[in-house]
Amino acid sequence: MTEPGKYDITIHQGATFELPVQYKDSAGTPVNMSGYTISGTLWNRLGNSKLATFSTPFVSQPSGMFTMRLEATTTSGITEQGQYDVLITTAAGDKFYLLEGNAFWNPGLSWRP
């Protein structure tokens, strides 16, 4: 497998976070992810404290499309910058990192009571 893609995200505290993702090969062709599983985790900057786990529902496995999602109830408890990665497990059991990056935190104002 290749190196994971790099993509930085911004999480707004108290708001639902969603990032649509489509896995494509080096030629730009969507990868059929039937039988694959996905896990995504958000860690603090040092990588020693888990801040959240993304839900990663598939939109279309044959087209390699899924969404990385954090509920507003989860983002309301995030109070620091971090880093994340997305681990893919193929139908054959092979594992590789598809995506990684920095996770910037925006405290927002309107969500607060």
C-alpha cells in the first residue's frame, strides 16, 4: 500500500462534524470497498490521549464512499487541537492507513447556552 493521504480538518466545538471521503486508486478510479471496514480516531497532539472516535458509515461501498462523522455531543467535549487517522481493513484482512492529518479546534460561540 502507499502512504496515507494528508488532509487537515477543523472541528467546530458543539457542531456536528462530517467529512465525505471517496477512496480512489492512483489512476483516480474509485476503489470497491465491499467487505472493508473503516476506523477513524482523533487523538491529542502528542498521540497519547484519545479525544474521540469517528463513526464511518459507508455511503457506497462499491464506489469507495464513506463519511467521517462526530456528533455535536462529542465535539462539545473537545477542547484542544489534535491529530487523526483512518485505518482501513480490507476483505482479505490487510490493514493500511488511508488518511491522516491535523485536527484543528474552533471553540465556536453560538452552541453555548
